[in-house]
Amino acid sequence: MIDFKSESVKNLLLAAIASKGYKEDAKKTSKRHRVFKDDSNDTIVVSASAHFQLYYNPGISDDKGDVISFLLNRAGIGVNCRNHLSAHFKQIEGELEKLGAYNFSREFLPIERKPFNWSEHKPFVSNFTENVPGNILALLENRFINPAVLFDPDLQPVQQYKNNKTGYSNIFFPFLDINGYVVGGQFKYLLQNEHGYQTVKMNLPDSERERSLWHTNGTGKKCLFIVEDPFDAIAFK
């Protein structure tokens, strides 16, 4: 397993791009996006706005993703490659080893992870007031969601999380375990790129997604609805 959020592999995608002959176009590179081209003028755009790097090819809609997707696409099997992956596994494995990403082992190794520490994040989480930040209103408008959902008792808790790195407040959904303890959380924001706007979701570091849910106020309800994403629950309501 490769943890793409760790510092040790943060620049792995850039190394893979360089290994395939792409060079940076300094004139088109910005703070948010780095632009690379190869000898055939094929263009790759790398987003550096997240904790890990993602790329997309403005000329080919399904040529996008992380470093694994990049290498699979360059191997000629594309992103929808589940049925063909075993045949190319060795090739991709070798590519990653050459980049110094990972020494693959056939043995299962337990993943060491820090327990989620809610006390580190709780001071940055608060309920909404009448003065809803403009960037959150823009996100809701982009998703055709009425801002009234922020105060709908059936959809609580919907909160805001102030990112101490950016200074912005984002819409926030706390993850609770079976005992009702907060063991993680997800915040969302609107990101503008060359193709318009997209909703980006980020989990708080060490969030224990595998044993938690964001759940709404179910007091007095006779039915239970389970959806994939908090915005799906909001849209259904």
C-alpha cells in the first residue's frame, strides 16, 4: 500500500512525469497548477492544492488521477483496467520501485497509524450562525443546495471547520463511531480550475473512516436511510 498523503511520496507523481519525458512549461505554470509537456506536445496538469498531487490531461478526459493512474495510462491500459491489471502489475511495480516509491513485499504488514485526536481539531469546529461564510454559500449554490440546510434540525450536525492553514471556514461533517465519539471528520470546499468548479472533500488527518459514519439527527424518525456522501443525504432531504 502506498500512502499518497505522506511526505515521503509527495513528489512521486512529478518524478513519474519526468521519467516519461515530460518537461515543465514555466510560462503556463501557476501556484495552484504545474503544467508539463512531452516532445509530442501532450499536456499534463498537476494540481498542488491538495495534500497529495493529482494530474489531469486537458486533451483526454479519462487521463487523470494519481501516480498509479498516470503509470497505468502510460502503459496503455487506461484507468478502467481492473481486468487487465494482473498482467501489468509487474510492470507498474517495477516503475514505482525505480522511482524509489516503495519496496514491494508479498507479506502483509500491519499499517501503523496514529489514533485520531479530536481535541486537536475541536477548537476549529463551530456551529453556523447567521453570518455564513461566502465561500460556503458559493459551494451550496454550486450544488443547488438551499443554505437553510445548515440550520435544519433533521440534518444536524452540519458544522463549519476553520482551516488553520488557509484561514477559510469550510462546511464540515463529523464522523462518529458506534458509541457516539467523534473519530474523524470531512470538510468540503469549492475549487476552481480550467474546467470550471469542482467540489473537493478532505478528511481530517487520521480519520477512522472504516469504523465511523456521519449521521444526522434521527430522533422520532421511523425510517433509516443510508447514503454514500453527506451531500446525498442533504439532497434527499
